[in-house]
Amino acid sequence: MLEAHQLGFQFLSGEPLLSGISLTLRAGQWVGLSGDSGAGKSTLGKLLAGYLTPQAGEITLAGMALPDSGIQPVQWLPQSPELSVNPRWRVGRILREAWTPSEAQCQAFGIHPRWLSRYPQSLSGGELQRVCVLRALAPGIRFLIADEISTMLDPITQVELWQALQQEAENRQLGVLVISHDSALLKRLCPQRFHLSSGQLKPW
Amino acid sequence: MITPQPRLRAMLSLSITAVFIGGLIASQWLLTDSVQRMQFGARLAPPSLEHWLGTDALGRELWARTLAGLALSFWVGCLAALLSTLIALSLAALATLSARLDALVSLLIDTLLSVPHLILLMLIAFALGGGTQAVIIAVAVTHWPSLARVLRAELWQLRQAPYVHISRALGKSRWFVLHGHLLPHLLPHCLVGALLLFPHAILHEAALTFLGFGLSPSQPAIGVLLAEAMRYLNGGYWWLGVFPGLGLLLMVLMFERLSSQLRRAL
């Protein structure tokens, strides 16, 4: 269980962005998070994945602090896949950075074998996002923070990607926090949803 | 007017420099004794068909000595620039490991940049007893700070890239991130940095030798030739200083041009 207790965060030169945020994400659970631009959704995602350190409160995983080193059980999937990959690496190397997915897994995520020998610049944002999602599903991962990962995909690819992710999450009992502006998508995927506004979480 | 692509210009520049350097190196096998052969009947002879660039006070052919001097400067410059780049890269990489190491490296860079180059060069070359090795070490340990500052800044910027954070989150070590993600990005910077260091290195080698702190007077270095020429300039023996000086200028300009073309192309 991933728990955030009374989280508070502000950037160095700014007003408090998040205050008193408490959130629980259980194994196999899908939780949706919406909010206006600049409300702090991505910041909350980064805090939960350990990319940022909260100034108040704590984040625990099964009652313990997030590990300092080694593979992180909470993985953050950012919005821009172009920035999430080393532009000097071929796609095959990027995909296998932490683990080697099977052919069936590649197929499920719509990753074509011929992409693997190409450089990321020659793939579209949507194609690259699928590679990034599968790369993050390394063994040992227990929670995913999916931060607007399907924004740049066409509707059919969106459906394929979410179906593949749902299947993988069900098989491995992964907890997923879906961050999106798309309320229809959140209603479809997540039984439990929150709206982030003025630094506070409100269920909807 | 259609302008050539930066890569094409860089390739052209690289080819011209490679031919020049190839010729310089080949000439050292062909001119084994011409460099030191004395002709007492032709001492201080001006440039002519017989003595292309004239002769020095001992009747040695100046064209052979200039070529030998340029070849020596090339090797000294190469080794000093390479060593300097390695120092810069190692310290920049070290600075990324912790804030304390970064502060230490920054302090070292600022300290070295605040000391006049030539004084430090002379002190180090003198302390090491002069000679080729001393010149290479002195030039190398005084020329890395500017490149180290650029590489350190580049590394700090790269460290903020999301894919670097993701790699760490995927369980990759700091060492993996350094050699797998960060250092390959720095190779073009290192190549251009080394090429930019090279002209400085050979100019400082010549300056050190000219001032008597560098290579041995028995070696046909450009600095030695220029120092010898100083004694005869008042007598109107202009060729003793002009041709070695022009040769050095040509080599420096060639490498400056190559490095600026490569910087645009990479």
C-alpha cells in the first residue's frame, strides 16, 4: 500500500503548492487525479514516485519509507516521452534498460520489432510513449504514476495502450494513479477519483 | 549563393589538416640528417633556389628545421591537449558525484583561472627540470580549467534530464548513469575542446621554449628557432624568424579553423 500522509510542498520561490494532501493507493487499485493546469498534479505524482522530497508529511510504502537506491517500486511515467529517453540510444536499448520484455508483452503494447533498431527521434510521440510505458513495467514495480501518458495518442492507440496496461496491472496487481485532464477517461478507468484544486484533494 | 553544409566544411577542413599533418610526419622520416647537417660554406645564406628558406648560423637548412620544429610542436601539442582534456573530463565527472566535490572542483577551476597562465607554466616547467616531458605536463596542467568549466556545466544540465532521473529510478547506479547517459553526450564537446586547446598548447610550448624554460636548445623546436633568430634579427637575417613563425601561425590557424568548423558541425 502506497500512502501519502499530510503532504506539503512548495517550490523555492513560490507559494505553497500542496498542503495537507493524504492519499492511499492499494495494490491493484486504479485512482484518477484531475485538476487545472498548474494545480500540482505532476508535482504530487513526482512526490509519490520519490522524484521530489516533500517539505511536510511523509510517503510510505507498506509502512516503510521509499527506498533510496535500487529499482524504485513506484515508477513515474511523464507526459513527454521525447524527454524520457536518451536521444543517443536506440529504442531496443532504451526498452531493455532495466529489464527485457517478452515478444508477447511488446506485441500487447503495440511495439513493432523494427522500431528497436531505430533512434527515438524517428518514432512518433505515441510510439515512443508505448516504449516508455513498457520500460517502466520492470519486475519489482508495484505502483505506476501515469502522468497524462495518452494525451498525444490517437483514440485507437489510447484504447490499445490502456487495455494493455490494465491487463498487465491486473496480472501483477499493480496500483495505478492516472493523472489526466480527460474526465471521461478517468471515469472509465478509475473507480476512485480526486480533483486537485488550491493545494487540496477533493473526491469526485 | 549556395553555402556548403557545416559537415561538408568540417570534412574539408579535416582533410586539409590531415594532409598537412600527414606530410609533416612523413617529412620526419625523409629528412633524418638534413635537420642537423651543417654547411659551413653556406652559413646564414638567404632564401634562394639552393637554400629554399635560407640557412642558420651553422649552415643548417631552415626549411628542414622548420618542418622538424612543427612536427615536434604537433606531438607536444597533441599530448598536452589530450592530457588536458582528460583532466578536464575527469574533474567535471567527479564534480557531479556530490555537492562537496563540485565545490572543490569549482574552487580549483577558479584558482587556476585567476593565476596568469605563463607564470604558472614557467614555474611548473622549471620545477620539472625542463625538457619535452616537463613542457607537456606544464601545458596540460594549466590548460584544463576552461574546458572543465564547460563540461561541468554541461553535465549539471544533463543531470536534470528526465531520462537520467528515470534511469536512477529503474535501479541504475551513478556510475552507469555517468558512463551510459552523461559521458557520451560530452564526447563532441571533448573533441572540439581538445582541438581548441591544441593551438594554445603549441603556442605556449613555443613561448616556454623561447623563454628558455621549455625544450632543450639541441632540439629543432619552433621556440628554439625563434630564440636563435632573435640574436641575428639586428643583422638583417629576417628569414631565421619569419619562416618558423609563419609555419607556427599556419598550423595554429589550421587547427583553429578545424575546431570552429567541427563545433558548428557537431
